[in-house]
Amino acid sequence: MFLDEARIKVKAGDGGNGCMAFRREKFVPRGGPSGGDGGRGGDVFMESSQRHNTLIHFRYNPEHKSERGEHGMGSNCSGREGEDLVLRVPVGTLLYDMDSGELVHDFAKSDERIVVAKGGRGGRGNQHFATPTHQAPREHELGRPGEERHFRLELKLLADAGLVGYPNVGKSTLIARISAARPKIADYPFTTLEPNLGVVRVGSQSAKARPKKSAAVTKVKKTKAGAGSDGSAATAEIWETESFVVADIPGLIEGAHLGAGLGVQFLRHIERTRVLVHLVDVSDGSGRQDPVADYKVILGELESFGHGLAEKPMILVAAKADVADKGKLKKLRAFAKKKKLPLYEISAVTGEGVDKLVYAMAEKVRAGAEVMAEAATAF
């Protein structure tokens, strides 16, 4: 089950109380105060992890508390510190403070760790209150309470490319074709009810189909392998491969920003993408007559959602080209030429045109990464 939003309460451990005690030992008259300090309460940490891809583990356990510190003891013995608690979240999680509404942290990388609630300090024992004029103090401190905070967690998947379009246009079939992802595929709308991620590798398998003049991804080098252990020359060719992540989200329909269909809540998962791949069904099976109108409807939903989705680089795809309606395909070609949009005609079922599309996606991803790197350097 996929869950991309959760509300939790965290409570750091309280500090242990300081002890009031006096040293009573044979042959030690007037032993004096010997109360130890209380232990510090445990902190609550939050850490991003590649092993998690959903927030479902917070749904049935919304309250988390670290261990409190032990109380101080006699003979100047301090109490043991409470154990820290580590909460692990998927990479791409946004942490919001529910009381103030401010963004606390964006877990954009793996293994990031922050303190979300600090444990209370342990109280001092009566040994600290002894003075030359106050040699038998009975004062001691109570432990300080640990922090208690309420957070809202929002997951935005980290993907390089996002697939958008009407329901049942072939997004899930495409991601299953180009990656190892295995989403549910059926011949009815809204088959996809939650986002799917797939890792696409470019270079080795599709080397022969790569366009000669394409500048896809970084340079894919072809080298000859060295001689074998028996002295014979190896003839196998080794290709360097690169990969990027593709996100397939549930389909959009007209009025989705008003709640129609599954709404637009899943669009948050493509906010971080560098390119959008817009699939338009050019077959007769969709029941819609105008592919250009389909494109404009989806673009309007992206604009209504905001967050710069409509301004992202976009690749237009004529899906189901193996059973295409010639009139629809001709109209979409003319529109793409007018708007200067790259158009790729594919069939995810037969594999027609898929390799060229994958390299085009990789090229856009690489260009977006270079822009981000330049912006970071300038900053």
C-alpha cells in the first residue's frame, strides 16, 4: 500500500531526576552529600533511507517516544542516558511543523539525519549544592522534560522524468517496457491508483537502435575488451550505461484540479522531475476525437496545479502508433510542428519507436542536470 502523507507526534525522553543522598560509610565521619545526577533523555532523530518508499509505517503508529534518562543514585552515581530514537523516512520526504506550518527539512538525499526533538537535561544531585557554609544540602533538581512536537510528513518521489496523460493511454505499459517496473495493466481507465517508479538504463541493450546523430545522455563509449587469460584476443564490446528514474502517475481527466477522477494530489510526485513525457492516445480506442484537445486539457490541469509543472521541458508522444488513426496522427503532427514540440510515435506493445524516445528522455534529463549543476555553482 502506498501512502504519501502522514501526521505524527514525537516526544523526546525526559531527563532523570537528581538524587539526594549522603555518604554513610564505615570510618568516614561526616561523609557529606553524595547524590548523583540524572541521565539525559534520548533525542528523536529522523533519517532518510533508500529502503523505504512509502510512509505507511507511520499510519498505524503515529506516536513515537524516546527513552527517558534514569534517575541519579547515591555514591555520586549518575543515571544512565536514555537511548535515542531514529525514525526512517523515504528519500524525498518533506517535514513540516504542524504548529507553525513551516518547512523543517527536505530529505532530498539518502542518509540525511536531523534532530527533530531534543531530550531533556538530567537534574543535578545534591552534591552540587554543597558549600563551606551549607555542608548538608538537601536541594536537588528534577529532570527537564524532553521536547514534544507534531509534524506532517509529505512524500514527493524523486524521479528524473514523469509520464502524464489521460487514463489508459499506455503510461504503465511504457514504463513496464523500458524498466523492470511491473505496474498493473488492464484495458479500463484508472488502472493505476498509485505512483510507480522504474529505473531506465541507457546504452547496453539499445546500442544498435541509437540514432547516429543523437547526443543522448553522456557519451556512451564503445571499447574493445582486452585479451583473455589464455592469450586469445577478446572480441566482445563493452558499453558504458547510464540510468535515470521514471515516474508513472495515475491518469488525469478534465476537472481533476476540482476533484474529478483521482484528483491532482499525485502530481506532487513529478514536481522534482527534469522532463515530462506527455502521452496522447492516437488510436480509436480512447473514444475521444481530438488528440490536440487531449493535450490542452492535461496541460490545463498541470497549470491549475502550479508549482511550475506546465513550464517543465516536455516531450510529446503519440501512443499506440501500431493501431493509430491516420487523421488523429496527422493532426497531432501538425500541432507539434506548430508548437515546436518534439514528437515521438511509439507502440509500447510492439516496441516501435521506444528506443528513440528513451534516448530523447535521457538527453533531456542530462540537460536538466547540467542546468541545475550550473545554478548550484553560480550560487
